[in-house]
Amino acid sequence: MTELDKLRDQLRAFAAARDWDQFHSPKNLAMALSVEAAELLEVFQWVTESDSRNLEPAAKAAASEEIADVLLYLILLSDELGIDPLAAAERKMVANELKYPVDKARGTSKKYTEL
């Protein structure tokens, strides 16, 4: 059992103990994930590019909390849809390797359609 599997099982138990499964539809989980991602963005609102790389301790703690929320909702959503998030990420990395070959994408932020 991987660490991700353990975390998923903890989330299942947490939700079941509170009778929250009834609220965990894919739609609701995707919306909650989006809200938490927006709360993560809020940590970086109005800071410079440089400051975003060197967050103050309070901001870094806030980012940590929001990253955890995003991860937890992503795991819940993946579980609800029967998607292995690690396998999906590995497939996406293979696809990205094809879309963004090093010789064309190195040093540029252009979208693959513009390379």
C-alpha cells in the first residue's frame, strides 16, 4: 500500500464517520477543489515574482494549508471517479514530452501549438 493509498483510505474513513459521502459527488468535489486552488492563489496575490519564491513564514504556512486542501480534494475526486491520479499524471507526462520536445520548448513559455 502506497502513501497515497493510505491517505485515500484515511479520507474515506474521515468522510464516512461524518456521513459526508452524500455530499462528495464529482461535481461538488471539483467545485471544492477549485475553491481551494483559488485560496492558494490568494496567498500569492499582490506579491512580486521574487517574493513568491521567498515567502514570509506566515504566507508559507498558509500556502502549505491550501496545498494540503487541494491535494485532499484531488484525492477524493480521483477516488470518486475511479481514477488513479499517479497513473494519470504519468500518462500526462508522456503526452507533455511529445507536446513539448526539449529542442523546441527549452527556455520558452510558448504553448505547444506555438512551438
